[in-house]
Amino acid sequence: MSGPFASLRDYLSHLEAAGGLRRVECAVDKDRELACIARWAMEGTPEEEQYALRFGNVTGYRTPVVVNVYANHARYAEVLDVGVERLLERWAEAMAGPHPPHRVDSAPVFEVCDTEPDLTTLPIPVWTPGRDAGPYLSSAVVITKDPQTGVQNLATYRIQVQSPRRAGVFFGSRLQHGALHHSAWTKLGRPTPVALALGVPPAVHFAAAAKTAPGIDEMTIAGGLTGAPIDVVQARTVDLVVPAQAEYVIEGFIPPAAEQMEGPFGEALGYMNEAAPAPYMDLTCICHRADPIFHGYVQQLPPSDGHIVMEIGVLGPLWYYLTRKLKLKGIRDMAIAPGSAGVAWLIVQIEAGRSAEADSIGRVLARLNFGQKYILLVDEDIDIRDPHTLNWAISARVDPHRDITLIDDVKTWQLDPAVMRRAAGLGVVEPPYICSMAVVNATVRCPVPEISLPSRQLMDKALERWPETRLPPIRPRQRIRRLLNTHGDSG
């Protein structure tokens, strides 16, 4: 079976059959051990060999917990049944041709419904043991709607278990669409209806991470990503529709203008976010499948599968705006640098013959501002997903005085400790916060010597003879192949 997948469990079955899911059957404590084991598995495995983990013996619970499901770019692309090289174009197609969801009358997620909800019955882990305030839903798709237009919004916000029937909702910024919805409901003097969907179809997870304009229902983008409408069903106690194929749906209301302390929590930039007042939701029911699977992101310090979902949630909409809306020419590909928390370092590959346009392309990207601190522009010979060649390009092709442009007073999100230090100095206590941005032009715009590699012909000949050497098998990296293809006559 190949993607797109109608449900998370369909994809997990596919993963396990392909050897991409490992089961942990020993007893594991969800608050002290689970995240630590998952972190070591991620840190100790190359990205291309990453695997999902299924914890089947969580102490005190019968429900299994799965993590690291979207473990690398190939895995993400597989979900959408495309190659990695077509991921951004697939996103542009989805946003240009969204599919409204399909309403159904019944759904697996409503096989069991409890109107006396208790969050402590779910195996919700502590993701930064010894530091977090308690268990958190790290991958919940938070569903709200605009009270005026009725358009729903999907997003992934952190959700803290504060009591059996209460959960803290951290929007991160009052500019987030969910926060805007909550503000609109509060102005009407009414509670905000909210649903938390857990273990949703993969495309719904991906769409919930998308950086889109207000007024767009991300469920339609999820349909665009899969090429078919997503099945949705009316929620039981709130006026919202939810993914029919979810594992869990948690429903409730956020009281108007009410807050309580939330946090601390280990955030996606790799630092602890301090406790502060935040909205909370009072639960009205918890529904789930008869045999639910609990899914979470081990996000915290990069890298993780949550960061990959964040990263493409930035790149996909950005590619759409650049290529479909602005019809900007000269960009061949884009990536987010590993370790930059899914957003901070944007790498842009300029088409061959267009290096002279790199500065103007950089200015356009800076004006769009999808949350980047750095924009790095490179030529086609650079593998934009390889740190070695990226560092080589910066080291050998950049004159800092000439090729780095600093832009001040750029709006940014609040979880960056460097930004928060500046905000504290200015006495700014709420977003939007301000930082600076650097645009680095690492394209070649003058004659340069040949690169110091043997010619492609000789390198290919050596590769053909590799079996004769009786050395261990090798997998040539894309970075060297790209350089040889671009500078084939060198050496």
C-alpha cells in the first residue's frame, strides 16, 4: 500500500510492513522514560534510517503510544505518494486546488464517548522529563472557528493537562489564527468552542502545521494534499466538524478572558518556555476508537519528526505564494536548515544563469517573512540539504561586507530566547516581537577556479570498479553527485 493514507493507523500498518516501525514491548513509564528512549533512538540513528516507535506496554495504560512517525523527508513524501523532489510542488498543487471536506454521519472516532471526561485516562507523556510542568498533548490538531464567518482553523498548539477536565491552551501568539478566533468569541461574551483531534490522518497533521492566510480552512488543504476530500463528522458537544478517522477527539470550551498559569514546557527551538498565564479549556467529552492509538511529537530540541512537519508547513505555503501567486522566477528549490527549529534558516537554490537576480529574490523573500531569521541563497551546484556543502558555500563564496544584508525591525514569534531578551530590554511584553534578519547571498557572481575534485569521468569509473576493491558498499551522497554533474570537467 502506498499513500496517501486515509488514517494514521493505515500508515502505521504500512510502516511496520516496510520495516519502518519498531515495537518496544518492555514496560515504559510515560512520565520519566518514554521521551528519553525516543530521544536516544532519534539521536543515535541517521536521518535516512530513522524509524517510528510503538510503545505497547506503557505502565498503567492499555493504549499504545507511537512517536517519530514522520521521521524524515522521505517518510513525509511517501505519505503523499510523491518523491522528495516533488514535495513543494505537491503543496502548491494542494493549495491551488483544495478539496472541501466530506461530511459523514458516523465515524470510528465515536465508537466510545465519555461525557464525564478524564484526561488522566489517556497515556499522555511528559515530553521533557524533569523540566515540563506535566503531561502535554504535543501533536493535537486544535480546531476552532471564526464566529462571524464559520470558517474553521486547524493548528498544532501545545496542550497541558491541568486537571482531569481542564487543559491549558498555549497559542504562542495573539496573532495565531486560533487566538484570533478566541478573541472574537470573547468580544461576543461567549466561550470558544474547541476540539482537539489526536491521531489524525497524516495529511491533516501536515495541513495543521501550514502557515496560511487567515480565513483558510486547512481541512481543504489536507484534501488537496491527498487528492480527495477528508471525511469529517459533526462533533458531539461543540458546533465543529472533526476528522472522522481520528483516534481521539477531545471537546470543550475556552471561557472568555479567563486564564491560569501554563508551563513551563520544552519548546521547538530547544529551550524551556517559562510558565505564564494562558487560556484553558474545560472539557465536555472525550471520544475515541474502541482500540485507540495515542500519537505524539517528541519535538523539543531539534531535530525531530515534529520539526520536519513544521518545516514543510512553512516551505509548502511559501512555495505556493512564490510560484503561483507572485509567479516569481529564478528559484529552483528551497529547504530549512537542519537544527533551525523548522523555520529559522531558509535555504534557497537559485536556478542556473540567474545568480544576478539573487539579491532581488532575497528582498522578496524578506518582505514575505514566513518567520525566518536567515535567508541563504545558493547556486544549483549546492545540495541545499547537506550541511557540509552549505558551510562550504558560505565559507568560500561569501564576503560578509558585500554579501550579507541586515534588515531590522522584523516581526517574529515569541519563543526565541534571543528575541525575548531584546523584548525585555524594550519593555515589550506581548507579540508581535521584533528581531533582525540576515540575507546571505552565497551565489557565484564572478569567475572562480575549478573545484578541487577529480573529473566526473574518472570518479564514475572508480565507482564502477568499486566491487573489485572489496571495500564495504557505499552510498554516494547527493552533494558529491551534484557537484560532479555541475562541474563535470573539473580535475
